[in-house]
Amino acid sequence: MNLFILWAKLFLSLSLLILLAALVRRRMLPGLGLLAALFALLAVRDVAYSVFPHPLLIPLSDIPVLALLLVWSRVVTGAWPADRIYLGVNGAFLAGAVLSLFVPFVALNPFAVGLFLLADVVYLAIAIGLVSQYTAQNAALIFRTRFILISALFISHVITLLYGYEGLWVHWVVLPLTYLAYGSTLLAYERFTNEEQEKSIQFFSSNLDSTYAFMENLGGAITAKIDLPRVMEIIIDSAVRGIGADAGAILMVDEYQDVLRVRSTYGIYPPLLPVPDLARVRTSSLKQYFRDTPIPIGATVLGEAVKSGMAVMIRDCREDPRMGQNVKDDILFVSSLLAIPLVVGNRVLGVISALKRAENQHFTDLDFQHLKTFADYASITIDNLYTYLEVLEKRQMEKEVEIAAQIQKRLLPAELPQLPLASLAVHSLPARGVSGDYYDVLPLDGDKVALVICDVAGKGIPAAMVMVMIRSIVHLLVTPGRDAAATLTEINQGITGRIEIDHFATIGVLIYDQGRREAQYANAAHLPLMVYRSRTGTLGKLDAKGLPIGVERDASYELKSLHVEPGDVLVLCTDGIIEAMNADGQQYTLGRLKAVIEKSAAAGAERLVEAIRHDVDAHVGAARQHDDQTLLLLQVR
């Protein structure tokens, strides 16, 4: 009879193992390995009892069985409270009991073992009974199994505590009752996995539908133009509706500060920071306060998600100390919250968050997974739109620079005036479309002509704007009655205080009297006037003291004069010529310019300018031009 009972229990435990193996092949929920260990332990126990029928073997084997059940419940639900004391006490008790089986003078009362096991069952019942859908995942599985399992274990251990383990009816009825309880747990597990599979299928189906709807709405928002605020509204609306949330928000990382700024909201999303009393009066005030208040990265759950790059799920906000501000029964109440960082590559763009506000309404794991999947789509979409807008903005800027360059070009002399006793030539090349260099040739009364060359500090549009201001003042102030030094003084007084100090300019003013062959030069910290003497074939310099214009209103400028002869060349240039660099970082230098002028001056003004330009280009090669280049010269006939 005992052998028959043994084989019956072995058949039952092996059947459970076969069912468990089928579940393992399907790779479903966690905890299957623990159940396999539990059923294997039962089978080994029954075989061992047939060989060594000690009265304490079965009750002592129940200690690890109950411990495995407890750990299994923790793994399935994802909740791990402090069970170390329980497991430590059980381990110590089991070790002492096993020692009593092999040491004759150590006695262990079977009733004490049964009482200890009953206490274990009570602890297991409390631990499983405290599982809640609001604090644990897969709680529905525990709900289905805990009544039968705990009832069977409690009844069987009370009976064995009172009557012991040696009666046949205990082996025929009581122990099979616990096996059936284990089997019902396993069957409930199997049904639960089927339902989870169906939910997963529904989840992916609805996910595809919502993603398709999202893409369709998004396409409508960008058909005519890129409306980024509208795109943000579509994203948060689709995200909130897809998981049945009450409210949601998208916050993006500020480009210049380490803060998050609200870009779009859905519903009433209460701030996760302390809120002034005035903002609590109306929901509209609360919404406005949330929109206007930046959140430092690392502050609140939203800032933490961005800083760590990790998604956050708070199933029940009342159990999370970070949400203490939002669990009171008022306008700020939040029941459950999800926060998913918007990540592209290793760059966090911002965070998308959804929440439930109704009490005892909480997000599920499928909601969490759904929002994470949706956040991946949203991140890519937002990043692509940002990139596209940057390209559009760059193209627009390039177009505006091109227009500014065209306008600036019209402000320069369309052609140089024809002089009876001198010839003029010029070369001007901006580095970035618009130039900070300015040159002009202004005929004066009689045989006089004024040559002006200017270099504004800085590059691009700001320097070009200063150049336009200087041109206007030059055209107003260059008159026959003023010499070069007086002209510079007036220009400096007209520009100082109207430009930033970092946009000062250097100017050289040359006034040439053709009839007298007299030149006067004044310099506002520009390069010296270079003078080529045809009689000697050498190049010299003429400089005059003076500060850059725009620095000091009361600055004075020195006037220098010189007499020239036929064939002489007067050269004005900006430092973009002298400092032009090749790929090795070597500058063109004044010495090389001097060599070209001395070699080619006799060829005439136009050919001399061409020779200098070709020589500069040959030196620079394929290197990028880093500064504006301007060269203006006058050759005496």
C-alpha cells in the first residue's frame, strides 16, 4: 500500500513537471525555474521517504518547499520586501533539524517542527495576501492561486500537526491535497500566460494602430509647413489617448541652460514642484504656472529621468516619497505616473510623461511598455524635425547673407573713375559672402580724388552693418575743404558711441592732387600706405599715428604728405592680403607682396593687381580663406 501511494505521488509530481516543461518551452512569465525546483524537490522527497521513512523527513522537506513558494511569489510580482530574516531563520532551523537526523543525542520534537511549519504557512499567507494590483505586477495570477494554495497548506499542516505524518490517510488525503494545490497553481499559471499572450497581441495590434494614426496626423501637420508646436500637440495627444491617461506633457532640454521647458501639454498636468497659493486658485493658473516654470535637470521625477536617461514608472504615487507634493487630496493630486526620456543615440532631447489623476487608477506594465515604444517613435520624429528645421534655417540664413552681399556689393563703386593723370585698380574678395572690408574712390573738386580703405573688426553681418554706417558717414564728410586727418577726425566722432567697442574699424584715407602730384595720408591704425618709387624700383612705407575709429571720441589723427612722380604706385590694402595663410598656417607676408610689386609695377595698375592676386592664390592653395581681402592702388602717369 505504501508503495502504491509512493507511485501515485510520483506520478502526480512528474505530471506537474511535464506541464511545467511545456510552459518553459513557451518562455512566458518569470518564476518557472522556481516551480521546477519545487516539483523536483517533491519528487526527490517521495523517493527518499520510500528508502528512509523517517517521520521528520516530510515535514523538514516542507521548509524549503514553503521558502520556494515565497520566493516564487516575490519573483512573479516583482516585489522584494525584507524576507532575509524569515529565510535565515528557516535555514538555521532546517540545518539543526537535519543534524538531528544523524546525531543520536540531538532530539527534535515532531510537534515543534509542525508548529514551526504552521508559522511558516501563516507568514506565507500574510506575504501573499498583501499583494495588491497597485503595488505589484502580475497580481492577477496571485489573486487566482492564493486562496486555494493557502487553504490547502493551512489545512494540511494543521492536520499533520495534530495527527503526525505516519497515518495512511495522511498520505492518501492530506499530502495529495497539497499536490493538487500546487497543480492548480500551475494550471492558473498556464491560463494566465495564455491571457498575457492575448494581451500582448492586442497591445502590439493597438500599438500599430495608434502609431499609424499618429503618423497620419503628423503627416497632415507637416504637409504645408513645419509646425513644431502642432507636432508636439499631436505627439502628446496620441501618447495620452493610447494608454488611457488623464494628462500628459512633453518637456524639452533647453539648448543654453540645464533645465527642462514645457513644450506641450494635454489635460491638467499639475506641477511636480511646490506651487504658490495663487497658482492653485484656477486650473488655468495651474496650467500657466507649469508652462512658465522651468525644471532643473535632476529635479523632480521628470528631471531625474532626463539626467539618468532611464524610464520611470510610479504605479502608486502614494508609495513614492518623490511624489509627496502630489498625493494630497487637492488640485495637485496624481495617482500614477510614467516618465520616458526622449533619447536619440546618446543624446537626451527631453521627456514625455503621462499620469492618471483618479484615485486608485494606476498604469499597468503594458501601458509602460506602450509609452516607451511610442517615445522611441516620438524621439526620432522630433530629432528629424529639429534637424530639418536647422537645415531650413541655415538655408534661409545663407539666402539672407547672399542678399546682404548683393546689397553690399552695390554700395561699393560699380566702376572706378577714369583719371586723366593716374590709373586705378582694385581687388576685393569677402571671406563669408558679406565683407567687413570697405573701399571707395571719391572724386573731389578739380584734380583731387580721395581713396578710402577700411577694415571692420569681426566678420559676417555685424561687421557688414558697421561698414555700411561708415560708408554713409564717409560720403557725407569727404569734401574738398577737409584734409585727410580732419576727415578721419570727423568720421571718428560720427561713429563713436553708435557701435559696440568690439566692432571698431581701422581706416586709411589718401587724398591725391593730380595737378600738383601731391598726396596726403591719414591713418586710423590701418596698415601703412605703401609707396613704390619707379625711379629706384623700390617699395617704401608711409605711416601716420592714430587710434582706430569708434574707440575714443576725442582721438586726433596725424597728417603725412609726399610728392610723387610718373610711374610711382600708391598701395592701400587690408591685412587679409598680408595674413593670407596656406594649409601649413604660413602667412603671405609683406615681404612677398613687396617682391611682386617691385617686379610687376611697370606693367600698369590693372596687371599689377592681377599679379598680386595670382600670387596670393598660389600661396594659399586649397586652404580656406579666413579673412576679407581688399587691395586698392593708384599709379601716377
